[in-house]
Amino acid sequence: MADSFVGLSPMLAEKARRLIDLLKGFGSCVVAFSGGLDSTVVAKAAQVALGNKALAVTGVSPSLAAMELDECRKLAQLIGIRHIVIETEELSNPAYQRNLGDRCYHCKSELFGKLGDWAARFGMAVVVDGSNKDDHGDHRPGLKAAKEKNVRSPLAECDFTKGEIRELAKYWGLPVWIKPASPCLSSRIAYGEEVTPERLMMVERAESFLREHGFTTLRVRYHRGDLARIEVPLEDLPRLMDNTLRQTLTQRFAEIGFKFVTVDLNGFRSGSLNNLLPAESLEIFSRPEGYVLAAVKGRE
């Protein structure tokens, strides 16, 4: 019997039914599965709609934290969807390494290209991702890559907002309904600074240290000169500045490879590195008519 989505608002229940129907209409699909809120809801919906005709695929590279891969495996098992892990090679692309405003375009182009190959290998009709209505108002060059690779975005096509996706995840009992956004490690590297495996490892180890000390919502941003900029919610700043923890933190960050450690007094802000991009590049990337690479001037 089809899920009637009792308990959801009438509008959200109707969107959920549309989502299931849309996925059923594909006949089969490969889900670009990162283990975040959006892709997990798509994976769950695909499993409900298509059963074994849905396949979740996670791309692994140095930009994916080890803990995120573990979460992907656990979530796929919880959902009951078939799941495989593949290696992606975006770090071998000089355009990705340069880390200008188009880094996500090159990452998604690599990922979606490989997912398309796997879809063909398994006889799947389409590749789907987790982008949603709210993503189209942010700096998202990866959306252009999705369009070029003919990737479908069921949540966006069914007009889901981020808040509605959280509600649906909670309804389905998915633990990610309260999970904060967790983009790839490369997103912590300031634009214009080269993305390298060594810098990604520095960020991952620094963030792991903070999690081990009880911080849950956080970012460690890498800036020029091996400088770490820590972002935590404002209410966590006093605990971060505790003298004992501060001394332990600075010692550990130095061991990791950071020469300087700073704390952002504005607190945690998702996407704060976008402030380093010229306004014209944000405008160009959001134009619906196509992708144009905007030059990002060197920054001191």
C-alpha cells in the first residue's frame, strides 16, 4: 500500500507523493549519495519508489572525511538501498586544484560523469542528485555540471525547500533530519589557495579534534600561510576559549601543520568563504543561461 504520509501537512504530503511518483516514472535510477540530508531523503524516496531498481553511489576522494563515508554506509543500510563506493579523481584536475570560484563545477562534473558510467553499466535510466529549491539562490556552480550531465534533481523538481526536506526525513525516521550541513573538505580551503591532499588532511584532523572535545557545529577554514580560522556557534565561543582547551588546541593544531590559529568572532556561518568571491562571479554562476568562468583575482 502506498504511503499516505499521514501526519505531514497537506502541502508537504502532496509534494512527497509527487516525489515518489516522479521517481517511479524514471523506472530506475542512480542516486548521488553523500550521506547529507538531501541525498539521504532522495535515496530513501528512491528505495520506496523503485526498490532494487535504485542504486546509491558515493564518490570517495581525499575531500571526503572518513567519518562521512562511515555515515553513508550506515545510512544506506538503514534505508535498505543498494550502495556502492567509487573513487573520484577531481584532485588530479588542475582547474579543481586552483580552487577558483568554479571548484564545485569541476568536482560535480567528475562525479556525475562517473555516475553516468555506472548508470550505463547497471542499466539505470537516470542519475539523480539532492539539490533542492533553496540551492538555486546560492553560489552553486555544481548545478551547471548537473545540467550538462543530464542529472535530474527530484527535490527541486517537486519544489522542496530545505525545511520541508528535514520534515520528510524526520517523518521517515532518518537521523540526518537534525544533521547540520557538511560539505566536502575542499570547501574549507579559501578560494585561490591550492587544494592539496595535505591541506585537506590538516582540515580533517583539526575538525576531528574539535569534535572529540564536544563541538558539533563547526568549521576549520584553511587560509594562506597555513592559518586556521575556527568557526563555532557564538554560544560555544566561551568554551572554545577556555584556557586549558586553548592551550591543548593550539598545540594540536601546530602538530597538524597550522602555523597560526584564529577564531572567527562572527561565529559559525555556512558558506562564509563565498565572501572572498567577487560579486560579479556570484552573479555569473547563478545565471540560468549558462556557465561562464569568472576570473577570481589574487588575494592577499
